[in-house]
Amino acid sequence: MNEPFDTPPLPLHGAVRVGEGTRFQIWAPSFSSVSLVPALKQRSPIPLEPLGDGWHGVTLSGVEEGFRYKFLGDEKILLPDPASRFQPEGVEGDSEVVAPENFSWTDGEWSGRPLEEYVFYEVHTGLFSPSGRFEGIIEALPSLADIGVTAVEVMPIAAFPGERNWGYDGVFPYAVQASYGGPRGFAALADACHAHGLCLVLDVVYNHLGPMGNVLPLCAPYFTDRYRTPWGHAINFDGPGSDAVRAYFIENALMWLRDYHVDALRLDAVHAIFDRSAYPFLEELAERFHSEADRLGRKAYLIAESDRNDPRVIRPSSKGGYGLDAQWNDDFHHSLRTYLTGDRSGYFQDFGSLQELAQALSEGYVFTGQYSRYRGRRHGRSPGDCSGKRFVIFTQNHDQVANASGGRREVELLEPALLRCSTVILLTAPYLPMLFMGQEYGERAPFHYFVDYPDAALLERIRIGRAREYAGLFREAPPDPSDPETFALCRLDRSASLRPPGAHHRNLVRDLLRLRRRIPVLASCDRRRCTVIGDEDESWCLVLLGDRETGFAVTAANFSEKEGILPWPRLPGRWEPVLCSEEERYGGSGWIPEGPFRIRFPETAEREKEVSLAPRTAVIYIQRNSGEGEIA
């Protein structure tokens, strides 16, 4: 690997097992001296050795897993380890030594999946099951694998204050939240996922830390006031002292990959990672992460959340990009949602036409340099030759449900037939699809923002900040995020998947994902072989996937309240409907689509073939055989 700078080996932050001992190391240039304070009161503080450049460290023999401690700095500042692997008593308690080599693994044959096979399922650990722990997710893995999910994406688990939080307010990036099950619980989840053929994706936050319990500013210049994020000071990735800051977060990513066998990381809001250096943090992170994956013999990926529509995020560094593997694509969500609901509030004002939905389906980004009314400027850039597997698409996620819909899920925004159409479009598009927990059966529990902070002033600042960030989207005041009842309202009722209408919608999702696996053109993620034909006035579209070599699949969707008459593309072959959203087993009317039918010599046909679709219906057709001559 050719690196632009002579990068030294990353220093080890925190407590790391080394041979028969444990090495404790902290970067704290703010302190002239640092001591380790064991939790056992009968033991005296142990001075750390100054190692230069603000580093302090010591290696102790006889220190085993479970040993608890804090660091003591100047002026008697007592604090947990900034790189603590576990905070069993909360963010203000003692840190605990973790020994990953003692985790129990059965996934020795697991090497991951190709990215194009990923079907994501976003989960909040605390809400997914009654226990609110990793075990609750493990219990559901057979069901998720059965419907066709291939990657469980867990919202952030870095230790946060209290027991209720989305996870984006974590303050100990290396520590697994105790109330979820701690390090061993998360390792067990990874092992169980792999046993069921599922990848594990972890959401991590490298753009800010939470406002309560953050000890990093006490130790070193981890943050900068040269940039601001919507959540406070930005992390210092390009200023004085940034080498050690970058090392801290890169080593964190490698820890999840190496110690917890995670298959991919979702990087929160990379547009809020500010770095003007010649070797951007994201590029360095990607190179180190992929190098470690290669060393481990595993397929592993970095997936960005980015609102910039900038293909550099997902282009390889050899082509001037950062080298991340994929990104969330909000444009798909916005275009489909606004077209189906008519909502034009806030950032939705830039969307709403069938043309924009067609652009999202065929191009990925809707905004590729044209003027954005919401932003008041031009926005985005063409993705060019970026493959469809570089884009993760969705009709729901934690942000869009809580912040753009007042907590309401898609099942509350669309009548059932349109919901089925939306699901068909999502799961047949040439991109990587993602479901939000409970979406497979039409979960009706809301998803609100919630925290567990006792500080009334902090809660008020959060309320004001969220109102500013999502101006134009909140139609009414959201429920109190600190009220335990707000959290309780959001807990899933997975039993709804066993009875109608939940069982019907689960059937649809499962059958769509089975088709996606069985029909190569649906699984190809080749957006460059995607053509969309539509009629804005009549509210229908045809999504063509494939070419003459691979064969074609067509998703025909009529979003109108009246019957649609759709001109069939001039492609010879025997066309067979393989799924209709109005089948009774999906909760539909039982309407039966036309087919199979044949198209002969389309170039010389006197008139086009027309296909009728019932109101608010989507049908998938497969071209069984083709040719320039007569069909056998």
C-alpha cells in the first residue's frame, strides 16, 4: 500500500492485554503526570511513565479481565479511561479491562459476503425486544434470515449516559453500552449473526461526542472550534495534535473489525467530519480498515451517511475518492416519499415529481449539480460510473421516521395498496435495500427521539437544537425525549408479524427478497442497465432492468387511483408476471395481472403492446426468452 506520508504504527489507546500483563496508555498532553487508580481501595495509585508527546503509559503484570480503574491527572482530576473498553456502572463509573481473546467464537469459517448481497435491517437494540439487550436480537435472527435479510445493522452502542438513547450521544467510543449486554453480549451477537449467514454492521459516530460524560476535552485537543457541527464542536482531524486524534478513531474502527468480528461500519454523517488536510481522515481510515480486513481474510466495508451527493465519498482513492464502499442515499427516500404522500415540507420541497423518482432509480442521486430550493444553491454531482452497490436505499430509517414524520412510520403515511407499491419499488431497485426494524410486517409503534438526561437545561438546549435542525418538518411538538413513556411507546410488537395485516406484509417482503436472490438481473445492482419510463399525468412507471445479454425484468407500477394502461417496451420475448402486489396473500384485492404474453418482432409491429394495471398496483414481469425472430 502506497501511503502519501510515512505513517507510524498506531499507538494503542486504553487498556490492552499484552502477554501476561495489561498495558495502560493514555494520550493526555493536558496533564503533566497521570496515575492509574485501581477501584480496589486498598491499592495505591500507580504512576504512569511519561512517553513523550503527551503520552503516558504503564504495563502491569497480574492484571486480568474485569480489573476496574480510573486515571488521575493534574489537580486531582479523576476520570475514566478515554479509550475504556467497558463502563459497567455507567459513563461516570470505573473503566474495566476487557480481554477479547477470551470471547467465545464459532465463526472460524466465516469470511463475510460480497457487498452486492447485502440486504440491510436497521435495529435499535433497546427497542427491538422486551429485554432491550443483544440477546433479544439474537432470538430474532432466524426470522430475519427467513425473510431474506443478510445484514443486521445495529444503531450505535458506544457507552452513553443512562439507559435510553439513540446512541449518537455516546461518549466512550470503545466501550459497549452496559445496559445492552456489554462486550461479551455484542461478541455473542456477531457470532450468532454469522451462524445464521448474516453480516453484522455497526453504526459508529466519528463526527462528535455526546454532551454529558465526555472526558476527551480534559485530556487533549480532541475537538476544535474552527468548525461546528449541529451537535457542538467538531472533532480535530486536521489541526495541531490531530495525528493522535486520527489514530484514536482509526484504531476504534479496527477494534470493531478485529475484536468483535464486525463485517461493516456505517459512518454517521461524514459531511460533519471536517478535514482540509492533503490526506483526508476518511481516506486514511478506509485504507487502514481495508488493509486490516485483508490481513484477517475477511470481506469488510465502510458505509457512509452523507448528504452532499459527492461521489468522491464512494470512489476509490486511485480515482481521487476517499475509498469508502457505499453510502446511504437520501434522494431515493425523498423522491419516493414525496411522490406518494405529496409532502413538500422542509427538505422535501426539492422533490415530488415522477421525474425525480425516475432519476433516483436510474442515477442514484437526484441532485447532480442543479439548483436546490431548500439549500438555495446548486447541489451534488453526477455519480458517473459508480455502481448501484455503492448506494444504500430505504423508505424508512431512524432519522426519517423520527425527524421527518413526527415518529410515524410509512404504514401510517400510506394506505395499504400504496405501501405495497412502495415496498416493491424499494426491493427491486438496482441498489442495496435497507429495512427499518419492524418494517417487514408494518410495525405501527412510533419511533421518537429519546434520551436519559437528568439535566433540564441540557434538555432544553437539545430541544432548541433539534427544532432548528429540522425546521419546517415538525408539525407539532414532539413528545418529551426524557420521559420514559416516550421510549416505551416506541418498543416493537413483533407478534404483529404473526397475524394479518402484519403477516401479509411479511409475505410480500419475503417473496420480493426471494425473487431478488433467484433472478440475477434483480440482484445485479447495475444501475447503468436501468431505464425508467413513466407518465406524470397518469401516475405510472415501468422500471426496466437488464439488457439483451442478461435478459430483462420489468417492474410495472400504477400509483393512480384508477386503472392504468401502460405501453409495453418493445422487447421481444415471453413475458411472465412473477409477483403482483395485489395478491390476497399480501393483503391485496386478489386482482390477477395479464400474462404471460409474447412480444414478436416489435420493430415492425403496427401498434405497441399495452398492459393494464389495477389501481395502486405493482407487478414484476420477467422476460423468459428473447430473440430477434419468432418466439418459440
